[in-house]
Amino acid sequence: MSLAIAGTAPDSWGQTRAEELMSIENTAGVVIDPGARSIARFRLANGNIVDFVDLLDGHVGVGEKAKRGQRLASTYLASAWAATPLEIFLALAPRGSAVPEALRTDHEDFAARSGRSRAPRDLTAYLTQQGNGASDLVCSDQDTFYWAWLDAFEGVTDYVLAAEGHQLSGQYSFYPGKHIYEGTNANDITHLGACNDHSFEPEVLTMEVHRRIKTVHAGVTSYTWFEISEANLNIDEMYVFYSNLPASYRARVKSPMDEIVEHYTIAVAYTKTPALSIGF
């Protein structure tokens, strides 16, 4: 199945910085394995996990998994401040953390495309600010994530859509726009999200993020979907992926245990790449 949808608890942003974060280099017991698809991963003080995702071509995306009622620091920085993955890393990383080279290169490429400064901004102080719609994006009761997503990205991206689903068995793919589904254009900005807003255990909702990449084999050009990120969501958990790279992404939700997920919400927010035709 496919859908081209092209659908809070108090917290202190000040607690998400510095010593309360755990880098992947920390000692046993607090280490977060970055996995094969990640270049860095942090656990925030509120329990959220922020993942810096390898996009398979030297660029970086950001994913954040949040528990019930917890807001998304990375989404706030991306939507309110148009933060790059490097700027998000610098705002959330423990002081003194080594910066992966891929993040520096990704930022420099973005600066060259957009005309922004090659020097990353320090957005740490803005984590203490509230009131932006994205700071209220939470996954809890049914309908909460749906309306919060629409509010969060209104005026941030050109398109914002959400949909609720029931009785999920098997898998369900959704695309940020018909042009992504048909392969005729890309998006400059992409946010993909899912919330497992079912009301009782034990159903788990898995969200995957895929990217379409051009491949050439034996002189034959094709476009292939590659999985770049995956998150297992328990009841009232959400995952949001963000990329500022002109590219094509889709997401897929499924039940990894062959059970039925009674209720879930999927959502997209995106800005279409101008004047780009097939061949990206």
C-alpha cells in the first residue's frame, strides 16, 4: 500500500544540553551504539534519542525518537531556525565532543547551495525558548500528533499533511508528494513522522525511512530505494526524520511482530525543489 500524503507535557529545554547528554564515546552503561546507518547518536535528558543519519553519499539527515509527551529538540531547531544537521549537533552535543567530518562537509555543501555562511551558528541558547509550534509536537492520545503536526509546520514548509490509520497489518508506505512517488522531482526540505498512538500494549510500530538514489551498473542507470533509518516505536512514541538535502525520501510503517497496530498517525512536511525534473 502507498499513500502520497502529498495528520504536552511540560519540559525544560535547558536540560537537554551538555552533561545531561551522552555521546557514543562514553563509558559502558551509557553508550548509544550509532549502528550501521548513523554517524553519531545522543540520548537526551528527557529520554529522546537523536540520530545523525548517513544518507549514503556523504550527506547527513537527522532523526529523533521521543517518548510520550516529550518534545523534539532537533525538530524545533530545524523548523524554527532552519538549522543544519551540524548546527543541531553542536547545539545538543556534550561540550568538547569531536565533530564527525561528514557533518562539516554536509554543512559546507548546504552553505554553497543556499548562500548561507560556512560558519555554523551556535543555537544552544535557543533551546530554552518555547512557543514555537514544533516545540509542542508530541505523541500521546489519539488525534494529538495529527493536529500538533499540522500546527507545527504551518508556514514552515510549503506543504504539510497528516493521516491517521487503523488496523495496520503488513506494511504501509507514504511519500511526501505525488512527485516523489512518480519520481519526477525532489524536495529541498523533508520532514517525515509517525506516532504509535494506540492505547494498550504490546503492539510495536516500526518506521523506516528510505531514500531514492541514482545508481549506474554496467552502463545502465536506475533509481533504487535504500533504507537509511529505522525506529521501533512503543505505545505513545514518535519518530521524526529531517533532511535539508534536495532528495527523494519515503517512509514505511509496519508491525515488526506480525501483530495488528490498532491506531497510528503518519505525517509529512516538505518544500518542493523548484524547477527540477526527472534525472535528479
